[in-house]
Amino acid sequence: MLDAEVMRVSVREANESLESLPNIGTECAAVLRRVGIATAADLRSMGSVEAALRIRRALGADAVCRNRMAALEGAIRSVRWHRIPKPERDRLWTELERRSPSGSR
């Protein structure tokens, strides 16, 4: 790719809205923005577990269920959450639970 093409792609990806991602509707996007995740690039660079931790810190443990955790990961991968194999969804949930403060579960 030419340098100008790379820059156009980079700028487009940096400005990609959360709502353009699979699994992310207006409500979920609003929650993400509330915790400081404003763009798709922000979510991708942070990762699903860290995003879920931020949501839990701001809104409580009940704000992130297994489906929302999988939805965040699916958004990052650009797939519907149910396409992520169950063992991978379980691994992400276990990581979230392990990293969550004991008072927020």
C-alpha cells in the first residue's frame, strides 16, 4: 500500500464509531463512552477484559454479564458474539472474574 493509502485507512479506523461494530448498539456504546472508551480503536487497543473492568468499576458488577463480555470481544474481532467458541468465552469470563475486585462481583 502507498503511504497515503495507509494514512487514509489509519484515520478511518481511528474515527470508526462504536456503533459500527457488531454487538454494539446505542446503549452499549453509551456505556462505553461513559467509561472513557470513545471509538472502536479505543476498544480494540484496550481489549474486552479491560473494557469490562472499567464498566464494572463505574456501574457495578451486574453491568457486565457473560453475554456483554462476549459482545465486547466479538466487537473487537468483528464477529457476532455467539461465533466466539464457548471455551474462549469462558476463558474471558474467568479472566474478568479473576481481575475484578472481590467487592465488585
